[in-house]
Amino acid sequence: MDEKTKKHGFHPVYLLLIVPFIALLWVPLYNRIEPQIFGIPFFYWYQTVWTFLGTACTIPVYLYEERKGK
Amino acid sequence: MSANPVALTVFLVLFFATAGLGFYATKMKSVNLSDLGQWGLGGRSFGTLIAWFLLGGDIYTAYTFVAVPALVAGAGATGFFAVPFTILMYPVLFVVMPRLWSVAQKRGYVTAADFVRGRFGSRGLALAVAATGIVATIPYIALQLMGMQIVFAGMGLNFTLNLPVIGAFHDLPLLVAFLVLAIYTYHSGLHGTAIISVAKGILVYVAVLAAVIVIPIELGGYGKIFAAADPSTLLLGHGTANNLGPQFSFASLALGSALALWLYPHSITGVFSSSSRSVLKRNAFLLPSFTFALALIALLGVMAVAVGVKGMPEYAEGYRIFGNNFAIPALFLHSFSPWFAGLAFAAIGVGALVPAAIMAISCGNLFTRNIYKEFIAPDCTPATESKVAKIMSLATKLAALFFVVALQSSYAINLQLLGGIWICQTLPSVMLALYTPRQLNAPGLLLGWLAGMVTGTWMAISLQFKGAVYSLDLFGVTIPCYAAIIALLLNILIAYAVSFLARAITNAPVRDETLAEDYL
């Protein structure tokens, strides 16, 4: 790795950490009833599923940093 | 509310056995509790698993178990903002907190104010951060006391005492909650609390998983549960051409709360007690498992409406005293067999006790290190230091008790949102200072903080402390926004602008004792 990226530490994988902010703060995206799952409106299950998707966004960044020994 | 003997016995045994475990654990480890680093920070020794339980026990509080489902039961979709909040706080944990942990570990900082003092060489700014931390935590402790009070009352411990002089005394459950917390915190410290966090985690998961399986079966499935909900509150209202509407306030509450969370003294204590940066990063993707539990608990609020506990005569008194905050206790009493209701109540009770203890400990730390040692008695011994911290932690609990009595809020969640407005104002000094130290200095940060605190408090007063969403009129458009965010934006603007001016005018020397490599 060259000196510049080492200093600033930016790698595209960090963009993953922004994804949950877009997915959850853009409320019109999920403020709806359909599609339902087991009778649970979209609004409720979408946000609940994001508890796992948020984790899925963080793990690659963690693995990247561990490999780099940060 | 009459006591069910089975439920009450199970509750008392589990609750007090768990609290007792804290004392016992402390005795077994022969920890020197007169040392502030031990009583207040657990010796920075907790690995991934214990940190998972401790941070989980620390962050998921009566807010999660009582206040959020109460808001969902009473106001519908709005209450669900707690789910995006507790998801979005983890990218913040992952990116920001390892930097703060590193510099704290290298320089021996115990509080956020210690860091601010080191970074900017300003006692005044450190004092502002410390005082804000204490003031913002008091309503949060109040929320925990209220959680315990509701649990004790729900178990039937709410008879009225007729005292001489004072007269009728109704607040026995609150008094019991306060005494348990005070005695527990004084004797246990963070080591004991780490142990009972494990018990809390197990109790909470057992109770929640049982509830989300058993109750929908009783009610005939989730479809019927949502069909029984008020259709007008099932989703957030849409905005209009000149009002951004509830969707915007929902997002602002989630974002503001996520930014505020790691600034709280108890969160920082939890973070600093971890043994390494990697422990924090791993927990940024392990802790969301508790957020999943929070989402399920929020759904219990919808179930409380479907079951109709609010209209049942046996819970009328609970609702009269605690409003919708009684929704989950009533739902548990109604849906579970007595022994399991006792277990679920113990989960809520311990769930409030653990964070309240850590909050009180952190306030003690802040006062001792950044106010008492800094301004009153610089040469005090470690033993005195520890004693002052313990006395101060008791004082914050008394202040919290006052809050509960004075602000008997229909939604307990407002107590937490109020604290959030204040603690957010330390974000520039604590978080932005990790990244842009040269663009910020003490005069700018202090003025920004002052502006944020004044406008934030003013908005809270204009809402009569009954809400936290302030409607801002800007260019003919109404923007309903969490007051913490509005005050924070003003704070940041002033902090950078005044810092820039101060640097241009005075050319004052930089008094940063930390080095760039301390943060890695």
C-alpha cells in the first residue's frame, strides 16, 4: 500500500457504512403497508430486517481493517 | 393491582438474587473498590463477550423495555424510530469510538471531559462537557427509576402508607426502586455490574422470545394483531407542500438519538472498560442482536393494543398512574402464567437496574475527575477520590428521583429525548475534535456549546418538556425536527466560525497534549 492511502485510510469498503443511513433515513422508501410478511406491514418488517443488514454492512469493513492490521 | 403470590415470589427471588450476584462477584474478585479505575472503569479489562453483555446491558435500558413499546402502543408507527436509531448508532461506534478508546487508553483518560481537557488544554471546556454529561444523564436515570417503579407497582407492591406528618404516601414502589439502586451502586461498581449484565441478557432474551412466540399464537397470528391496530397510526403521516411532516421528524429522532448515544457518560464508561479497539469493532456488529430484541419489544406495543389490556379493569389503576408506560407490564401479566410473568418482570427490573448503576457511576467519575479534582481539591488521595465519586453518584440518583416526581410524563421516552438534546451539544468537543483539532479551539467550542444548550433548552421549555420535536419555520416551510439536531447544527456552525476567527485574531498557541499516533 502506498503512503497516501495509509495516511488517509480510505478504501471504498467504508462506503458500506453509509448504506444503512440512506436505507433508514429516507423514510418514504419504507413508509408503506405492502408487501406484508406473515401479516406484518412492510414498515415494521423492513426496519426489523435492517438489524441484520446493518451487521452485514459492518462485517466487510471489520475484515478489511483486521487484514490491514489497523 | 393485587399481588399474585407466585409471580411476586419468582420476581423477588430472581431480582434480588441477580442483584446479590453483583455484590458476590465483587467480593470474589477481591477488587479494590477504593480505586476509581476499578470501581468506575473495571480496570479496562473486558473482552469481546463480557463487553457484549456489559454494553448491551448498559445501552438497552428501561427505554427499550418500557418507553419504546409504550410509545408504539399509544402513538403507533412513530415509536418505531428507536429501531433505526439503534441500528445507525453502530456505524458510529465502529468508526468513531475506537479513536476515542485509543487516546483514552494511551493518556489514561477516564471520562470524555478528560479527553477534551487534554486535547484543547482548556479546563473551562472540560467543565462544560462534564457538567453537560451529568445534567443529561439525570433524566435518563429518572427513566430507569420509573421503569423499576412500574415493575414494582405491577407486581402489587403499591399499597399506600399513612405516615405521621407526611400523610398518605403513594410512592412506595419508587422509593424501593431508588433504595435498591443506591445500595447496589455503592457496593458493586462496574465489576459487579458486568456480572449481572450477563444475567440481564439471558433474562431479557428468554422473556422477549417467549412473548413474541406465545402472544401471537394466543391472538391468532400477526395478521390479526396488525388488523386490530388503529389504521391511522399504523404508518407515518405524509408531509404536505409546506410541512415536511412526521416522516421527517421520525428520521431526525433516529439520527439525533444515534449521534447522542455514544456521548452519554455511561456509554463512554462502557466503551473505555473494553480491553481493545477490536473488542469495540466486533461489538459494532454483535450488539445489533440486542437491536433485534428491541424491534421485537417495540412490536409488543402493537400486541398490547390488539389484546386490549388498556380497557381491562384489572389494569385500570396501572394505566391511571403510569399511562401507556404500563402497556408492557400489563401485557405480560395478562398473557403469561404467573411464574413466567414474575420472570419477565425481573428481566425489566434488572434491565433498568444495570444501566442506572452504570449511569450513576459515570456521573460520579465525571464529577470527581473533572470538577472536584480540577477545581476543588487537586491533591486528594485516590481513596478520597473514590469516596467523592460514590457520594456524587448518590446525588445524581436523588436528582433523578426529583425528575420522576416533577415530570410525571405520559411518555417516559420524553425523559430520554430531553437528555439527548443536551448531550448532543458535546458532539463537536468530543467527536469532531477527534478528526479536526486544528479547525477547532476552546473559545469556538465553548460558544457553540453555549448556543446549542440555550436554544435546545429553550425549545424544550417551549414544548413544556412534554416532547422533543420542535417545528421550525424556515422560508415558509414547517420542518418538524428533533430539537437536538437543530441545536447541534447551530452549535457546529458557531464552533467552526468562532474557532476560525479566534485563531485569526489571537494566534494563541495550540495546547494539545495528544499526538496523532495516540488515536490509532
